[in-house]
Amino acid sequence: MTTTESGSGLETLTRPDAERARELVAAGIERGALVTVVGRCTVTYDGRAASSLGAGERHVMLKPDGAALVHTDEGQQPVNWQPPDCDHEATVADGRLVVESHRETPEEHLTVRFESVVHAAAYPLTDEEDLSLAGTEADLRERILDEPALVEAGFEPLATERSTPAGAVDVFGEDADGRTVVVELKRRRVGPDAVGQLGRYVDALERELHAETDVRGILVAPSVTDRARRLLAERGLEFVAVEPTRE
Amino acid sequence: MTTTESGSGLETLTRPDAERARELVAAGIERGALVTVVGRCTVTYDGRAASSLGAGERHVMLKPDGAALVHTDEGQQPVNWQPPDCDHEATVADGRLVVESHRETPEEHLTVRFESVVHAAAYPLTDEEDLSLAGTEADLRERILDEPALVEAGFEPLATERSTPAGAVDVFGEDADGRTVVVELKRRRVGPDAVGQLGRYVDALERELHAETDVRGILVAPSVTDRARRLLAERGLEFVAVEPTRE
DNA sequence: TTCTTCATCTCGAAA
DNA sequence: TTTCGAGGTGAAGAA
């Protein structure tokens, strides 16, 4: 069995020769299909870094938006890839299928050389739907704005994404005594990096608001690591535990 | 055409009914194959966050290591996924194929409900090869150790990954005047986060080495953003431009 | 474009 | 197991 074809645009080939496979891949790309090729191959990448991968059996996916993914039998991440907006090309060299993907800015090139093709397919996919996701940092921000007391009794949010010379502050407001408060939100347990981020915002605002006002910095997250807690104390910053919603 | 089978363990089905598809998926998982199912489906996820995705055509991959990926026709990243070490399960409910993937710690559950299956396949992949990658931060470190003058004339590396209360320093050494030097390496253009990281190492070492020694902090990277450069200046830290090798 | 930060980040190493 | 930082991080939003 070497060829299968169905009514609705799906094309598949089982153990095709290189030329047949090349035709399917080239036609699939041309038609805007999602193309997959499974087989024994070597992979080389040159661009932001450089990599090479000896012969093994892998699953190669070429998307109509120009993305390319090479997956082994392990791992959530592809072993090699190209981002969207690359140009894909299928050729035959020395009787073998070669799939290449290229882009400029930055210059990057991925080459997959097949020793054998087990299966190739072109799937004409359409997907209109957008993912609806809950439990993000943006959701946590909405929750804080709805219920500012989660941060502290008397806390009054005045702005979100307020810009400072150090970047945009998640939530900017005042405490019950009228002191300026900077809130940095994290949807999960925080390490030293988040403390540094909050510290930069506090420093920037103290400079911007000129001296005598001292600015409070509050990190809001489910929890904090020991090292981060120590850093918070050193810099006179505060922590408030709030779980994200996830509903 | 509804079924294809080849000698070497590959199994494919074109437009199978739900029960046929379930059998292929279940058998493929059992055999340790990489399983793909392409068709119109809805996807829900609940775990670290929660998401739902209306009906559309997608490519679902189940890996033998327990990873699951749902890809649309766009983007390098899957629209939904599960990490390795999840348990996959295929069932038929209301005459439809349902693929589920679950893990505990943390509790996470992914459900893919198919309205129709265009194609299903089980690929018995083997891959012994490891990726060889050049142009990483580790390569940059070797380069600096080979040629310390890239950092500064007279710089002498004394240790790599030297541990401090703030974490491990990339390269630890002395300058021509015997002053302690902390080098933080980055393979690409750096922003404010890297300055914070370097600053924490410098602070930790000044504390550890007690007072009178002042510690120099040098950020080594291809380039810096303006804001990061300003932060470096504020904290008395330095920058040296070095390109990663990529050979 | 560049910059900045979030991410169901993933992944690996070390404590 | 948790913590920490690298990553060819990718992706989104703003300047």
C-alpha cells in the first residue's frame, strides 16, 4: 500500500519513495495544508545557534503559517523547530527526501534529510476558535481590582499597567494612610527575579515622585521561596499570599 | 478507504468510526507508539490554569513518554498540551472518540472530544541520538576560560559555577589588580533581569567576603538594552560585548 | 522594528 | 521534592 486519498483534501502516503513523498509535501505546502512526515532522518540547524542530530526516527510537522516542528518520541518540546513565517521546501537529493525551512531576520536554516519515509500526510485544517484561558496573571489582577482588601484593608487601586522609567507596574495605588503602593502580581510561587522586578519599580517611582514620599512595594503571589523572602526583607518590600482563581 | 497497515508496526486509519479510532489509539499507547489523531474536536484543560477551546480541526499527538500535544494550523506552540509522564486514555462516549490525559502533582487533566476523525496513526518510533548544540551559554563560558582577555586584559578566572547565597556565579575570578570579579554570561542581548541577577551575586559576595573588598560585576553578552545599561551604571556594574561562537 | 514581561512556560541540574 | 536559571525559549502588547 503506497497511496491513500480521500474526498476532502486529505492525502497520505505509506512508505513512499522520495519523489512521491516530495510531491505530497510540496503540494501540501502549496495548498496550505498541515504536512507531516514520519521517518528516519538527520536534522541540522544553523542560525541563532547551531545543532546537529544523528539518524533516528522522528515526526516532522510543517504548518501552513510557516512553522516547522521536529518531534522525537520523547518530550513536550520539539528537538528542532522553526518559528512561523519560514519558507518550507521539499526536494530530492541522492534519492532521498530533504525538507528545508528557512527565514531571514534572523537568518535561520533547518534541514531534515530522510533516510526513509514511513508515512507522509497533508491535512487541510481549519480552526476559527480562540482559546479561552482562565487563571492567568490578568485574571489575578481583575480579582485584586474587584477586591482590593485581598492585598490589604484600605488599599485603593488607582491604575493598572502604570508606566514608570523601569517599566509598567501591575497595580498602582494608595494604602489607607495615603502612601503610594506598587503591587507586583505573580500567578505562581515567586523567586528572586520577581523581587528584583518589584524593587526596580519601587526605586523608579521613588525617584519620579521625588524623595519625601516613600513608596511601598507589595509582591502578591501564592507563595515565595526562602531566598526571595530574604531579598524582600533586605529591600523593605512586602509579600501577600493570594491564590489565583483558575475558574 | 478506512484502514492501512504496513509490515513494521505502522498503523493508520482514514476517517474511521469512533470505535475503530479508539482501538488504534489504545493499542498504539499500549505498544509505546507515537499516536496522532487529526480531526474536528473540542479541548478542555483543567489544572494549573483552566481553558476551553471550541470545535475546530486540530492535530493531536500522544507520545509514549506520556506527553500530549494539541496543534492547530498556526503557531509553533501547541494550543493545549500535557507534559511527559501523564496517563493517556481513549474512550468512546456518545459515539465519539474522547482522548484524555491526566497527571497528579500537580493535578492536571486534558480532554479532547472528537466530532469526527479524519485520520489516526500509530508510529513505532525509536531514536537513540542526542542533539548536539553549539552556541549556548556553556560554550560562551568555555570561550571565556580559553581566552580570559575577552573579558578584560589581566582577568584571571578562578572558578565556574561558584556558589553564593544568591546562587551560582557563572565565572568567578580576579582582575589585574587582584580585585574579585563576578562575570555573568548571556548568549543574547540582555535586559534588566540579567542586571538584577548580576547585582544579587555581587551583593552576596561582598557580604560573604566581608566588607573592605569591593567586588566588580561584569555582564558579558552580545549587547544590552538601554534600560539595562542604565541599571548597570546605577549599580556600578560593567558590561563587555562578546558574541557567542555558534560553531 | 525593539523592548519588556508572561507562560498551564519546559527542561535539566543541584541541593 | 523543591529551587534555580537557561532557552535557538515563544508569544503578546506597547513604544
